[in-house]
Amino acid sequence: MLNIALPKGRLGETVYDMFEKAGYDCSQIHEKNRRLIFENTEKDICFFWVKPSDVNIYVERGAADIGVAGKDILLEYEPDVYELLDLGVGKCIMAEAARTGYVDQPQRTKRVATKFENIAREYYASIGRDIDIIHLNGSIELAPILGLSDVIVDIVETGTTLKENNLSVVEKIVDISARLIANKAAYEFKKDRITAIVNALKGEAAV
């Protein structure tokens, strides 16, 4: 059976619709219940829901053969997996944002609040900027407002939250979207089945 990890939430539901339209459906998913695992024995596939930031772990460690994770997760945690396809959904950007009117002072170490430490470090290293990382897990936007940081590095989808808190994007760092990933060993042993899924999803991808 091919195990497929899907991220919980709106993105996961969108991605499942793509699988369904591509011919890999599991009708049990539409039932109103709190189950996390759904099998289609006829098509020999099993879907299960996991926290979005955990999909890469399930795939990397082989609990799932394939899965769908945001590019932000792949860049931040750098899991040892194959990235097979950009599904073109869940589009947003990773960006540096600050209070409106903010002016950088290159001679000072920039204080950066973020939960994406790896992405932030690599970005600022690429432009030769000294930074002080302040790791936060939530309400990142508060940091520059309260003077905890100069800027934030975070995912920006519509920009509404930034505007409502008098913040704005200073620099786009990277485009983000949902990616189909595969466990490396599973890809070798189940290559034909996984390749068939990739080809079927290409017709549904919104790239």
C-alpha cells in the first residue's frame, strides 16, 4: 500500500481534491468524523492527515512514501527527501517585513524576529548582513511594534495582517508553494507507482 501524508487544514483539503481529480480518491475522507487514516484497498493507497510542519518528518523517516509540504518547511528543515513536483497551490512568499517607514542602518546588527531561523540566516548570509536572530513561535508581528526586533522574517499571503499592524514588506526572500515530496527508499522501490502519481498530478497542478 502507498502511504500518502497530507497536511491538515485548507491546504490539505485542496491537495486531496487534486489527488481525487487525478484518479486517486478515497471516499471515506468526505465522511464527517475525526479519523486521521483513510484507506482505499481497491487502489492500494492510504491517506493520513498530519500537522503541516510534520509531513517532511513522516516522509523522511519512511512512515509515508510521499507527502505534500510547503517549500518553507523544506527550506527550513532541509529533510533528506526527493522534491518531485510544485503543485502550484498554497502560494505565498517568505519576506522581510518591518514597521512602515523603517530605514535599515547597515552599520548596526539587524535584529530579526522569526520562527524560520535557517531561512533567515541563509538569506542574510547571502547578502553579507550581520543579524541577531530572535526566535518566536507566534505573533511575530508584535516584535517590531514593541521594539523587540527591527524586522521580521515570516510567511506573507495576503499582507492583510501586516497592514493592520502598520507593517509592510521590505524584501521578498523566496516564493512558497506546496510541493510533492517522496521518501528516497520508497521512491526507488515504488518508482513506477510514484511516477504515475506525479504525472497524474501534473495535469491538476496550478503552476
